[in-house]
Amino acid sequence: MRNRFITLMSLAALFVCVSCTDNSDNGGNGTIPEEFERIAFDCQSMAQSLGTDFETFATQNAAYEIPGKSTADKFVMGGYVDLGSLVEAGRSEKSVMYMPTLNIEVNKDVYGNVGSICAIPDDSNVDKSLWEYYLVNYETLNMGTWLGAKYNVTADDGTSEGGVYQTVDEALNVVDVYDVDKLLICAVFGVVPGKAYAVPTFEGGRFKVQLVNNFLRLDYSALYDLIGGDYQAFAAENYIIGSKMSMWGTYYFYCDYCLDFAGYAFTCDVNTDEAQAVIKSIALTIDSKYSTEEQLEIWKLYAAGDTSLKIGDFKEAYTSSFGTKGETFASAQEVLDYVETNGRPAGGFDPDIVVVYGSEKASLTITLKSLSLTMKIE
């Protein structure tokens, strides 16, 4: 790995030059007063804000807001990267402008919470230096576990190729090897385990640091609307948390960590057609960490149609043996009573228990087997 001292020295040299710029309108001290304060951009502490109330976040950080840039769904504030004592010694206590300054966009999600945070340098000349700084010093910066870097390069003819870098050293040189205008690379760090990724990124020729949820939210009311929708758009939107896959002629987008509103974890396959154009179905499997007893309790929550899950209206319920319907149930309560009396399927010729919920557009089929709980939207 590259020497941290070299990285800091290169950044220090760049920003000390900035600090020497004279401004006669401000007493020649090299600073220009701003209408707002700037906050030190710390990935770990700021990532803790994901999922918190958006309006509360904006109110608490009003002093850092950049005038005229925020909207109803986006709060924009000024920030800076604290390069540490190497640069600190050469500046006055109020000269944070001598550090790399940032434009920090805090985006509201559909639930009124902080959905993502993106910090972009004000000066594009520092982009490559900051890319190196974050990757070399991620442990000191408390960015969490290195998880790899996903990349995609677009050629002049429009074709593209990509993959994953397993080590930091592999990812460091990529911005020098490729034209950054044609490069997408996301270095992923588990900054808040089970909650958030910190993602230093080059996209569209610019460097940025993204703080995003590390899971796919299982909002069934929204997932139903994906059926028949644009597969490529979904894959692009969720590029950081999942991967395009193919197996035996089938194509799907795989996400290994999905959370419902009750906090239960699943894996997910978003299946598409041969043309990889339209979303045909979404398959969910409960995480293997849950015991058979825990799976049964989760099934009961779903079978009852708990409103917090947003799975829609009850459609039907029945037993199923090798794909053939058996006994049917007129209501959710009837199927719950059946399982309460007969227990979970024991395997062998014991039939599965199937419950169906959904909307006018799509259905969620919930299947309780002897050793697993699976669900499918189609």
C-alpha cells in the first residue's frame, strides 16, 4: 500500500498554495468570508444520520447550509476534509477554507428520512488526490472494513466492461490508467455494520464520497410497482448494493442484504427477460441466520398481513404439494389456525403452506416449507 505520508504531503502542498492566495479586500489574509459555516466531513459520524428524520437533520445543521442551494428534498451544506496535523500547523484556527472544501448534498427519501449523503469537492483539481487520500487512509479515517471496489469502463464505441477489485492497491491506480470521464468506480467500505456503506467514487469525471444504506429496503408497496419496469434502470440505481448475474440462460440482479420494515433480513433476485430489459419477478429468501422457529414466527407476521410490512391485501391461501393446490383457506386467520393446529410442514409428503397478498398490479406469494421460507413477487 502507498505511504500515507506521501499522500498527505501531496495534499498539503496543494492546499498550502491555496492558502497563500492574497485577497486585498479581506486584509490580504487569503480568506473570503462565507455566509455559512463549514462542517468537517467525517464518514462514520455522518453515516449515522442515514434513516433519521430529514427535517430534523436540516434544522440541526442549519448553520452549515449553503444559501440558495437546498430544495424540499435536498439539503445542501458546506464541508471540508480535515487533513490532520500535517496541514493544521500551517493555518490559523479559522482557516478551514485552506482545506479541501466540499459541497455536501443530503437527500430525503420517500419516508421523509435522510436517504443518502454525497460530498463533492468544490475544486475538481483535488479529485485524484482525495481519491488516493481516502483509500490509503481508510483505517485512520474510521471508514470501516474494506469490501472491494466495483468498476465499469466505457469504450469509445459505447461498449463497456467491468468487475471487482479485491484490494486497495488494485483500485488506487485505476484513475491514472483510465480516462475518468469514461470510468465508474466505487470503493466500498462498511462504515456502519448492518446499516451503511461509505463509497469514495469516480463517476462522470468527478470524485465524490457517497454515504448510502447497505441494504435494499423491502417496501412491498414499491416493489409491486417494479414488475414490468425497467431492469437496467433498477440495476443502475442499486449498483453499489448488488450485482448483475446470469446462470443457465437466466439473468437477474442479486442483492445479498435486504431488510423489511420489521427488520428481518432476506436475499433477493430481481429476475429479467432474455433481453435484460423488463423486470419479470422478484424472489426473496429469508436469511439463513434465522432458526426454523424464528422463520415460523416471521411467517406468522406475514401470513397475518401485518400492516407495518406494507404487503397489501389478502388474496388467497392454500396448501401445495409439488405445485398442486390442496386445501384452501378463506382468510388469513384460517391459515394461521391451520398451522397452529398442524404445525410447520414436516417435510417429505407434508404439503407447503402458501399465502398470497398483493395489489392490483402484482402478488406476493409467501411459501412456508419444512426448512425454508421463500417469497416471490410477480
